Amino acid sequence: MTDDQGYADVGFNGNDKIITPELDQLAAHSMVFDRCYTAPVCSPTRAGLLTGRYPTRAGVFYWGHALRPQEQTMAEILKKEGYQTAFFGKWHLGSIRKDQPTNPGAQGFDTWYAAANFYENDPWMSHNGQPVHLQGESSMVTVDLAMEYINEASKRDAPFLVFIWTGAPHIPHEASDELKSLYPGEPDDMKNYMGEITGIDRSIGALKSGLEKLKIDKETVLWFSSDNGGRLPHANNGHLRSHKGTLYEGGIRVPAFMYWPGHIDPGTTEVPVSTIDLLPTVLDIAGISSSVLEHPVDGMNMMPAVRSRTDQRENPLGFWVYPEIKGHSVRSDQIISDYNDILQGKGDRNTINDGLLNLPEQDYSGLDHYPYSGTSVWIDGQWKLIQTAEGYELYNLEEDPSESNNLAESEKSQKNRMKKALRKWQKSVVASIKGQDYE
């Protein structure tokens, strides 16, 4: 999973300027999800992917929010089923300190190299709680760590689950000189942005080649997506409206595909899917019964859509941005290097961002009464309802993917039907936030 990569920041989604041959080749042999949805910012998407639940339900409303320890993650489930589990890259769901209840190890990963947030070249990461300073291009460094792990894991008599979450192409965009040189006609900021994406592309090519050399590529499923829509002005969200941080298509629709040679026929599906669908899909692929789930999940199994047995989504998708709960600022390299100083007895403990690195604590008092504040969305097939403080917007995404024609007044019966469903969903989310899923 990449960080802030726009829908059209890949060749396979129509960008003829970006250099992404590895991704384009993989997509040509994959099931491409043209309507893949995420949360509008990073931490919620990551929480939803790990749990199969709406991130709001798990209490992760915004970037920098930690995932509650009582949530059950994909890594925890597969670990109990005999899988080796490892994490590499941007965590942004809690602690990178050892023995903290929100670090990757506490959420089911046996081995982890975690950055607290986005990171650039020569990054600091936390290796199972021990700070390490790595050298190299950010995406390749991350994949090299993953391949080193996979090389050893593939020798053992157990399958593996590996997460690779790059720090690119998030700001501040600092591509290597060689990657920047690939875009001589672009201004400096775009050389850096596009160079980072080509760096991602090369690292994924290295991952694919590594799996092939180990002769496990045909028994390994590869999922690729961004964590949210692209951040303007550098990202390219194509024909989609708006950008990261909004609930228009440009904020929540991302490039995505699933690659599994010999098992998945190449093609493109218009069925709406979401990163919350990864958990039930992985359970299906791994042959694990849903009876292992401790809490209700919201995601659906994508394999019927992948195998062309359905052309629609049974359960609609909900999104909610609640502005009263702010994000926690996280400067990854600074946090980890400060942590390293503290471990060596020469740092100031006050430099640690305790709000991020320990238990998640949020004030949900504003959720006591309906109507709830913020912006919310309900997607049901081709229909999309947006609720804001100013009222409602309704779009037919099949006819109007750019969301330029608001049908809220002309399609009132459709709007009212979706309003009721959205309200019911929000009430169920609030119940989950307040702990009723755990009673």
C-alpha cells in the first residue's frame, strides 16, 4: 500500500507521463478494481484494512489515531492459524515502542520494521521496538527488508502474511537524483513526486522478481492499492472530483489490483470494493472460517467479484469524517531518533509524543445526539449520497463519475431511502465506538 498516490498516478489508469512499467505489467495480469474505495486519509484506511471493519467503528476517525488494542486484526487471526506475520513501512496506527499495546507486534506481527508515519530516503524505523537508521531509497529499502524476511520465511513449513506500506509519495517528496532525472521536462516539485512513484514501481518490480526467484510467485497473492486519494497539487486523480481529505471520489477512490497468477483471470471489475474487504477475502483464500471473528466485520469477500460470479455489491459502503476529533501530528524520523536517544540515556522523555505512542484516547462526547456533525457518505451501487452541514448531494456515479450533477432535488425518493440507511449505519457505528461490540 502506497501513501497518497492518486487514482491516475499509474500508467494502467491512463497516465501517459508517469513511468510505472512494473505496476502496469502486473495490472495487465491482475484483476483491476476500478472502483476501489478507502477512507479519505491514511490511519483510518489502515485500521479498516487490518480489521475488516469501518475505521470509524474501531474509533479511528482521522490520521494519527491509534488502533484500539481490543480490535482483532488480520495478522492476529492468521498468526493463530499458523501463518508467519511481518510488517514493513508506515504504521501510523499507534506505538513504535517496545511493549506498547498499539505497536505492530501487539497487533499480531511477529517481525516488524515500522515508521511512525510517512518517511523519505535513509529512514529511521523501529525494528521490533529497537530504532534503526536505514540507508537507501525509501520504497526500495522497505521492499528489501520484506524480501530478506520472505527469503527466510519461505524456507519454513508455514505460509506467510507480509504487509509492505511505503512512505511515498507523501510530502515532502524527496526522490533520488537518478529518479528525478527520468523527468527532465517537469518542474522540480513534480520531478520529486513522479520520481517517488517510479521508485515505488521499481520496488514492486523487485518484489515480484524476488517471489519468482524463490518459485513461490504462483502461490502468493499480491494486493496493491493506495491508502487514499492523491494530495493536490502534485497528485493526479484523473477525472475524479477533488482530492485527499474529502469524501468526493478523488479523496476515496484509488488505484488497486489483485495479482495471483494461475488463480485469477486478468480483467477489470466495476464492482465497488473497499480496503475493508481485504480481511474477509484473505480468510476465504486461506480457507479460514469466519467463525474465528470476535467482532462483526463490515467488509465483503471480493473473490466472487474476482471470479466474475457477481456484478454488484450486496452491502453498501459508508464513510464518515468527524472533524471534532483531530489528528495527532507525527514526524516519524524525529520521533524514532528521539526515542533512540532516550534508549541510550541521552534524550529528553518529554520529546516523545505520548498521545500517539501509547494508548488511544479520544473524546467522543460529541456523538451523544443525532444528527452527528461532520461529513458522511453512503454508496449503494451507482448511487452516492453525501451529507454535509449544508445539506445533501446525490450523484449517479455510473452516469456522472466526476460528480458534477447533484440529483438531490430531482431524485428525492432515492435520496430519502439512502438518508435512512446512512442514519442507521451511523447509529451502529456510534454503538461500536462506545464499546457495544465488546460486551
